Amino acid sequence: SNVRKKWKRRWFVLRGDELRYYRSWKDFVAHSVCDMLLSTVRQVNNPDLRCCFEIISPNRRPYMLQAVNENDMKAWMEAIRRATESQLVKQQQRSSLSRTGEDDQIPLLLATNDTCAECRAVGPDWVSINLGVVICIECSGIHRSLGTHLSKVRSLGLDRLPSSQVQLLRRLGNDSVNQVFENSLDSSEKPTPTEPQEVKEKFIRKKYEEKKFLKNLDIKCVKDYLFESIESDDIQSVLWCIAKGVNLEWKSDSGLTVMEVAEAKSSPECIELLKLNGVK
């Protein structure tokens, strides 16, 4: 394949908050790959690319690496994840010290969402603003790997969320969102905080990419249901419509767009949910 023809042997070093490589074992010049803060790593699911994984960073091109064997690949992926988490925790601690007394709504949000929406880990402090869930640092990395078209991840410690987004998170929250995305889930299928990263990732991808557990509604006209939900400010049903992949460019029978109906009939939280999911 074209990918295989471009393979080049490099020597990689993970040092603190930075991943570097050397062109040969004789090379004394280290070349930076990426800062580990906000970077993610994921296995390449392609039978033709054995023991391969990708490193994705917001400001750099993706790097695809191939380890010498599966154990080596898993060891590298775990080391990169731990380095990323370590940098995020340090950054969050510094940020928290400089923001004491701000964001009064955040404690209220965390009081009602005190465990991760995905693995039930205690003390989550990351969120997906367009899905409306509060998640732990480990699951936040998996959410980032889904792509921003599915999950827009923010830190409650690092990022300054607009009041409108915090209000949306409080209005939805883990219980309400999981009633939509985990409606048909057997409780035994939900991962625990101590389970391996791969188990959590498999579950989260089933939940948001494949929509395996999505609430099933017997609706004759999804378009009517979307506009009725917006007009009645039923934000959970609006989220279901978004998850179901309805056409958000539809117009009502009176010729109004989704956003025009929301601005006339619905709450600021519903409007924010639509904006965060691409409605203009």
C-alpha cells in the first residue's frame, strides 16, 4: 500500500510533556513530534497495518507509528495516555489556583453529576458540551478521539466555559443524556472505572458512533417531532433528534428554520444545544 511504501524507521523518546524522535541511533538531534497536552492516541483498526497506532494533536499533523509487536504497541499507547493525563492534571491544578472564586455554576453542575457518564468514575471534571455530559479525564481522551463532529470536549478546570454552555450542561446532565444514549443498555455492559482503556473505548464508540443503545421511538414523522420538541422546549427529545441524525436544515410548515423556531419558542439552553451541534 502507499502507507507501507512511506514507512521510515525512527527512534522515539517520550520525555516529560513532549514526544521526540531521532532519525537514527547515531543522531544527536531530537525532532519534536508534539506536546502531550491535549494529544490523543488510538489504535489503527486495519488488518493490513499490524501493531500500528496514531498520535493526534490539535496543532500538528497525525503521526502513524508501527511498533515491533503488539505488546510494544500497547506499552507505547499506555505511556502516551499517562503522559497526556499527567500534563492535563498539572495544567488543571495551575488553572484552579488562578480561578478561585469564579464559575459559581460549576460546583452546582458537579454536585448533580458527581460520577463520569461513561465509566462512573468519581469526581469527573471534563465535559462534552454538545452532548451535555460530564466525564472523567480518561474518558475525555476517548471522546476527543471521536472527533469534534461527535463530541466537543472541554475541561472544567482549564477552559472558561460561557455561562450558556454551563446552563446547558446543568439542564441536560449525565442522567438525562444517558436516558437517550443508553436506553437499551444492559447495565452489565457499562464499564467500571478500573476496566482497561480499550474496554471503555469500545463502549463509548458503540454508544456515540454506532448508536447501539439509542432510545427507540415509534414516530411517524420525525420532522414534525423535531419541531414539536423545539416548540415545547423538550431538550431531551431535541437531543434524541440530533443523535438520530435528523436533517437540521429542515423548515417548518410555515417556512421557518430550526433556529428561527427555537429563538421564537424555546429556551436559551435549547438554542445553545442546536448551535453546538451545527445549527446556524
